[in-house]
Amino acid sequence: MTAAPEGGQRVLTGTHFMLGDHACAEGALAAGLDFFGGYPITPSTEVAERLARRLPAVGGQYLQMEDELGSIMSIIGASAAGARSLTAT
């Protein structure tokens, strides 16, 4: 597994071997993700953990919520404000 790039790069370059959840997070970052509202719960814990580290480094916002309802409400609000948003459960 490769470490996340330093310096706030949105797109990984080169060849990487990674978990599917990490690939999901990296794909969202490459697509311009601005906001993640979710919480760590199996099977998506690694998506939340990866974005908790990577998203602030590229100028995005990470918000940990208490459940699925809070998560969906936070991304609806963020998208209404113009952010590209994502949740994972």
C-alpha cells in the first residue's frame, strides 16, 4: 500500500496497490470532492479515515457525523451551498 501524497495533491500519480475503499476516496478527490460528511462504520471506515487525512490537505472539509441521517443531511446542505459532497456508509 502506498502512502498518501504530501503537499496536498488531489490526484495520485504512478502505479498504486490499495484497498477499494482507498481507491473510492482517491477517485472522489480526483473528481473535485470538497466536503465529506459521514462516520466510520463497516464496511466504509477506510473511506472516512482516508478522507479525514487527505481532504483537509487539499482545502476540503471533513465532518464526522453520528449516523446515516446526520450524514445525508450534512451533504445535502453542503451540495445546496455548491460543494461537491460525499458520504459513505
